[in-house]
Amino acid sequence: MKLLRITPVTKKIVGEEFNNWLKSFLHTEVNTYVIIPDIAKRDYYDVLKFLKDGRGHISNRQNRLLADQCIYGYYLEIFFHHHCEERNKGNTNQTFKEIIEETFNITDTYGRVLQWVGRLWHEYKNIEKLSISIHRLYSHRTQIENLFKLYPELANDWKEPVTPTLNNIEDSLNNVNL
């Protein structure tokens, strides 16, 4: 008699369970937040150099804070789109991979991870408060993207909270049925 080999089925965490798992890494305070000079915000190349060289916020080491990596990834994504426009116009012949490896000393793979977390952070600001490594977060990329697409009510928790303004307060008071 031949025995069948049974492999255990791993349960994939979806929806509210995954949201709770992700929130287990949530901290209320961000230890550091990069302050970028206003003059440099328009020149993405200078911002990236400032973040990489001037402050040492970004490196391939995994012990960097996620908030710093989110900001760096956001500016890297903007720089990527700006570089694509310049390349389409014929102003440069360097590839994006060459630029990030030579100029910023970042591998192409790590650059793509940074870009992904930057795009995610741009829409869901509370991601920066997670105390999880960027690589572990990226390993759950599909589940995170599905959570935010399929469960918009849960995704709202990850967006930046709306600060009450006078107009918001007046609108909410006008909508109250007495």
C-alpha cells in the first residue's frame, strides 16, 4: 500500500485579518522625519542626493526607518518619471538603472522596492508609522495592494487623517438632522 504525501495548506490572510496583522506593526510616533529644504523640492536629483549623501538616510542596510525610505522612494519615483520624459525628448541616453546604480549607489532591485513603497506612501501616509523592514513589507506587496483595492473601508484607516477645519466643521453641522 502506497502512502500519500499530504502537504499542509497554508491559509492566506485576507481582508480584515491581514489589516489587523499589518496594524500590529503600527506605532503612533515616527522616530524621524526628513525635512527637505523648500528650494530643492523641485529639483528631484538634488533632493535624492541630499537624502542619500547629506543625511545618510538611505542605504541598502535594512535597519533604516520606513518613514525615511518612504520619502526617498517617493522622490525616486518622481525622478524616474522625470527621467523618462527627458529620455523620450532625447536629452539623455542613460538608463534609469545606470543612474541609480552609479549616482546614488542603489541596486536596481532595491530602487524598485523604494519606488513601490514611495507610491504606496504617497496615497497611504500612515504606512510610514509601521515598524517593519521594507523588504518584509514588500514581500506582502500583493496582499497589501489587494487590501487597499478590495477593502476601501479598511484602506481609509491608512490614509492621512483629515484635520478638522472651520469649513469641515460647518459642513458637518449643516448635515445634522435635528
